[in-house]
Amino acid sequence: MHSPANRRRPPPPPPAAAHSPAYLHNDSVSHLFASAPRHSFPALHLVNSNFTSGTQLPPSSTRSQATMELRLSSADLERVIGKAIMSEEVGQMMVGYDDHSDQRSISLDDTSSTEESPDETRLSLEFTNDAFPYTGQRFATHDAAYEFYSEFAKRCGFSIRRHRTEGKDGVGKGLTRRYFVCHRAGNTPIKTLNENKPQRNRKSSRCGCQAYMRISKNTESGAPEWRVTGFANYHNHELLEPNQVRFLPAYRSISDTDKSRILMFAKTGISVQQMMRLMELEKCVESGFLPFTEKDVRNLLQSFRKIDPEDDSIDLLRMCRNIKDKDPNFQFEYALDSNNRLENIAWSYASSILSYEIFGDAVVFDTTHRLTAFDMPLGIWVGMNNYGMPCFFGCVLLREENLKSYSWALKAFWGFMNGKAPQTILTDQNMCLKEAIAMDMPTTKHALCIWMIVSKFPSWFNAVLGERYNEWKAEFYRLHNLEVIEDFELGWRDMVNSFGLHTNRHITSLFALRSLWALPYLRSHFFAGMTTTAHSKSINAFIQRFLSAQTRLAHFVEQVAVAVDFKDQAGEQQTMQQNIQNICLKTGAPMESHAATILTPFAFSRLQEQLVLAAHYASFQMEDGFLVRHHTKLEGGRKVYWVPREGMVSCSCHQFEFSGVLCRHALRVLSTGNCFQIPEKYLPLRWRRISTPSAKLLQTTSSDHAERVHLLQSMVSTLLTESAKSKERLDIATEQVSILLSRIREQPVSSP
């Protein structure tokens, strides 16, 4: 049996131009032909492809009847329809039409729909409405003709475009003729190679399709009108099904209202997929049935980015100046190149600068992102607040990723923060940035984000290690979390030998930089817990809020501001919820209840974990301190040094120095030494239940005054916790605090 393609015979060439056969599915043809013009010709219903040879077309007088049946041979049918070629395969027909100059062709109004019958083909002539183009058809304007032909094409399974015009203004007639063609008409021109210009190699759908409609302007009747003077429905390509044709560009559009919605969504930072889903819900349409696609939305956003970079830079600087006028505490700095073009720009908000005063001891400087719309590296300074949430410190856009640019960025940030450098800074594995930090922030401990390094492991080691990759990764994490440097270096050598990684360049590089990422080398420095994977995910989620949809540079500043404001509001809400929740005490120890009134729930939960574990440890007093080890261990342990009179305690594990939370070993020694409250210095200000402005005030006051403020803050925290337990308590507290505030405001203000 031959394939349908082999059974199709090509149509004979028309007199004027060679036309290829048309491909129409039966359901498309049936729907299309059933709408032939009522006033001119009956429509043809093709019921089967078996024809009786020698059957002649009936005379025109007979054809004027409303309904009739006749038998046709395939040759007669071809003459009637105009070089039609019927496929023996059920469900397909190839139909071609000559243009108006071909005297053998009939008008397209002589055709109708196809239906399949196993026995015979009948032509059923029915009058239908005026939905099929025909020669002599009239339109008031050429735009009306275009819309009509476009609707016809959509039902048929293709789209159209304007091809060419004839007639010129200035000769009295203006535009006199227009051609509309199938979207696949014409052929792709051969592009000449240009070494200096990159080639896009875009695919083309053009295949020389000959389908068209020609209209001409007629002014004989007085008022100008447009008439169809030529029509051909030859298609040399498959026509699309109704559920496919809607994806053609001609039938996809974004209304002005939808454009406004999309741009508004873009400013909030949501992804294109989320935009599409929201608009589907708003319009109550099924998924994928919007009149535009994700690609259309991306193209729309891209079109707003395609603005002269110099103009965009001017708008960005203008916006920063406007923000500065409204908020004097807003800070921004920029640098221009020798051609007065924007080279670098950095900015920070008033709330960010205030937060940095308290939480700027440990900072992440993430430079792994780019603004793809502008091909600019993006640097973001982020920290962690007392409730364990990311807090934004500043942003920088750079033209280049080199030592000079990073040095400029660090100096700008240092200036925003009144010359206060962080204690520690975490970055990606970037040698230029490493050198800039060593040069411009010599007192700051620089470390590499372990989660940025680990994210590269699959591409580095998956193929090398194969099935042993997960085993190696587990061993790497074990080594990373060790406490003693000697144990780490010995374990690293064993790991390299076990997995045969002696010559691996990534292993060599990691070991050379071990002092920047391995915890045994970092535990004596404060990182606020930002070396954990969980915190890295929260920071990345925060950054993605304003990276997922980028428009113009000036709009990007707005997106960052919206994201920062959203995070601040979310933080305030979470702070309120944490403060009013009852804290569950697990040990009943006085140290636990005391710390619960001072520390935030985030910090207290970490201290509480150590308090619970402390009960499983034994302490032994030595000449130079205490030895603390797990009760099941007979060897090893941690050295703890405690000076009760000075309220000083330290442990060889360096957990307090690393996280700001006392370890189980130190807590065990304090407990056995009859210490019922944790010393003030081991309840850091950055982990306390206190707002940023209040914390800043504490930093600038005398020690005696600060202690009294600490006490008051603890009492207020306890008051809030106790008052929230019932409505009656809350009413009493509100009434009494109002009276107290009135009395306090009557007192004069003096320096502490």
C-alpha cells in the first residue's frame, strides 16, 4: 500500500503561475465550504472519493436549484473545483483554485464541505452565508477586506499578511490595489555572511505558498469601494487544526489593558509563568487559552528594555535624585567613564543603613547575578536580622567584573555605612573580589559561601565520581563541619586517596582555599549562622523577588525598593507573631527562663537547643579550666575557661564566637557553677527582642545607662508576653501603659 503522500498527484500548473496542491482536513473543509456565499453559488459537499467516470457537470439552470445530487468522476470534480486532487485516504483532500484570469476555473462559491461515505461521492448543493471570498466581493475599506480574509484564513487553518500595494499618492488615485497572502508565501532570502555581524540563524516558515486575495479600488459608483479581483486558495503545506491555528502570531495579541497588568506584575518581581497563571484565573480561561503566550509576554518585557542605554542611565540617575529629594537618608553613588557614560552605580535605603548599624557585623556580598536585559553584573549586600530573616543593605550595578570595579563598589558601600566595615564578609569564589576585599577592608575576615561552592559540585565531580558522587559529598560535608584544623587536613588527605582525586584541579583549588571555606579555619569569627544551606535559600529567594522580571534600569530600582519594603513589612508581621506566641520552656532551668525574656524566639530556640544538650554532658574541673565531654565518652572533650568574677566564659569549640549563641559545654560549666543567669555579654544585642532604632540608641549610651535600658527592655518584653495571654490582661496593660507614657512625656529630656 502506498502512503497518502505518494498517492497524491501534483495539480496541473495554472496559466499564470505554478501553484502547489492545497492540504485541507475534511472537518476544516466541511466547516469552510458550508459557508459559501448564498447569493451566488451553491456549495459542494464531498461525501466520498469514489467517482463514476464520465459523469458530466449539470447545466447551469439545473445548478440553480436549492438542492440536488449528481455523480462525478475525479476528472470532472477536478474541473469543477479547479485542479482539486482527492486523496483516497479518509479525512484529507487537496484543493487548488485558479486566479481570476483562469477562464477554466469556477468561483470559490461553487465549493462547500466534505463528508465521507463508504460507497459514493455526492455533490449536495446548498445555499449558505457570505463567509467565503469570491471575485467581485465588495468592501468599504481595504482594512475591512483584510479583516474578512483574516477570519476566513483562521477558520481554514492559516494566517495572512499584507504583501504589496500598487498605486501612488500624487497621481490622483492614491492606493489602487492591495495583495494579501498566506503567511507562508514567498521564500527565505539567502543571507550573505558577515564576519563582523553575528548571524541569528532564525528558522523561517515560508515555503512559497501561492494562496492570496487581491483587492482593487473602484470609484465608478461615486463612493470609493474595494472589490476582490483575484483569489487563489492554493496551499503547498498542511493547514492547522482549530486548536493549533490560535498559536500563529497573527492571532496572538496583548491588549493595552493586559500590557498594563503585565508591566505591573513585572515591577513586583513575579515570574512570567506566575503572570500567565494569574491572568488565566482573572479571565476564567483554561490553562494555555490566553490570546498570547509566555513568549509574547517575554517579548513585551524585552521591548521595554530595548531603550537607548544612555537615556536609560539618565532616567536611573534622575530617579535616584528624586528619591534623595524625598528621603535625605537615601544614599547613592555613581561613576562615569571618560565618555560621560554610566559605569557603576550603588545605592542603599534609609532603613537598610539603620539595619546595618546593628546587623552589619556579618554580610553576604552576592555577585553571582546579572541583569540580563542590560548585561550588567549585579552585587547585593545582605545580612541577617535578630529574627533570622534576610535584611537588605545595598545594591551595586557594575559595567565590568574586575579589581577596579569591585574596589569602587566596596568603597561606595563603606561610605554609605559611615565608614563601618563588617567583621566578616561572605562572597563567591572570585579572585578579583578577594583581592579588592584584602585591599579595601583589611580588618574584615573574608570567607567563601559554602553553598555557592557546593552548587558547582555536580558539574565538577558528578562525571568524575559516578556512583560514588553522593558518598564523596557526604564525606566532604563531614570534613567541612569539623572543629580541629589538624583533623580536617588529615581527613582531606584520606578522602583524596580514597576517591583517587590527586590530579583533580577542583580538589586542588579547594584545598588551596581551605582557610576561606572550611569551618575549622572560620569558627573563631562571627558569621551569624549565614553559612548554613537553609539561610542561603532564604537569601536567594529574597534576591529572586526583584530578579525574575526586569524592565528598565530605573524600574529595577523600584523593584528593589518594593522587595525591600515587602521584606520589612513581612519581618514586622513575623516579629509581632513571634513576640505574642507563648514560649515553651523545656528544662525549667533559671537560665532558660531568663534568656526567654531577652532573646528573640529565633535566637532563643538555638540557645534552648544547647541548654537541652548540656544536660547530657559531664564537666571536670582542671587546673586551667574545665574539661567537658558527653557522658558516654571516656576520652576527648572541650576545654572551657570560666572566670566568675569577670563574668567571662569561653570554649575551645568557639561556637559563641561563630554564631553568637553559647555552646552546650559552656552552659554546662555555668550550670554546675551555680550560675542562674547567662552573663549579659553572652546575650548579644543583635539577638535581643529590640527594634533597630532602640538598639542603635543602646550602642551610643554609657554602660550604666545601657544596663538600665536593657533591664527596661527585658521588662517590656515580659509585659508583652504576659499581656497577650488573655483579653483582660491586654486591656489592663494597654490602659496602664497609656498612663505611664503620658507621665514619661511630661519629664524633660536630658543626655544619659
